[in-house]
Amino acid sequence: MPALPRRLPARFAGVVMPFVLSILMTFLVSGISTLKSVGATPAMPAAWMGAWAVSWLVAFPALLVLLPVVRRIVALIVEPA
């Protein structure tokens, strides 16, 4: 049976979570936006990847900065468990 790959220590969760979230969200949102603006043409995939790259470069650092703020706002709105 193959060995499982090593996992990152828990201390990296604060960076890995926004990293993965930014990849998935920018992929989805840039795809929808590009499809709406360019249409379903042969040029759409290349335009989408360009839009995705730019949006991810903005989204990842923004998430690193904004997630602590969002957590505080949510804590004010939601009762603790």
C-alpha cells in the first residue's frame, strides 16, 4: 500500500485555507464573468485563464488581510457554540 503524502502542520491552515478558497472562487467567478463578456467562443478558455490569473493575484492577498476582519464580524453576529 503506498504511503500517504506528508501533510502540512496545523499552523499553516491560516494560509492554506485562503489559498485554496481563492483558487476555487476566482476560477468560478472569472469563468462566469468571461463567458458573459466573451461568449462561448474558441477564445473563451484563453481569456478565462488570463482573467483567472489576474483575479487570483488580487484575491489571495485580499483574503489573507480580510479573513481576520470577517471572523470578527461573524463573531459579532453569530452566538458562540
